[in-house]
Amino acid sequence: MSGSSELTLLRNQTATVLNMDENIRMLLEQTPEKPPRSKLEPHADVIVTLRRKRRSYREIAEFFREHLAIAVAPSTIHDFVRIRRRREN
């Protein structure tokens, strides 16, 4: 293969990659976000408020069970808070 045909092949491959990247970017922009998976997401403000009032995760779990009829383990609430904190940073 001559030098000019190798250069042409390389340019064509580069153009194809750039077009694929542009197509992928456009597809990603068009893809909608998934709804939250956590049953705690609608109650994030309640959790934040109770944590600010220095309630333990166990106390928050009891609050959810007694007042919101939601059974949730204290460790689940802890994980929820930890993941949200990580996303904010």
C-alpha cells in the first residue's frame, strides 16, 4: 500500500470514529433519565430534616414505620444518605 493510500485510509477511519462519537453523543442526549429506584426518594426531605434534628437511622426507620407505613431498615436509610451525599459532592 502506498503512503498516500494509507493516509487516505487513516483519514476515513478517523472521520468514521468522529461521526460515531457525534452519533453517540446525540443518542445520549435524547435518552431520558430513569425515575428514582428508591422508595425513600420521595421522602428525602423528611430524612434530611430528621438527621438535622440529630435523629439516628434507627429512629428514622421507626418514624417511617409509625407515621408513613413504610418498613425500611436503618442500614437502608444510611446507604440512601451516603449515596446522596456522594452525588452532591
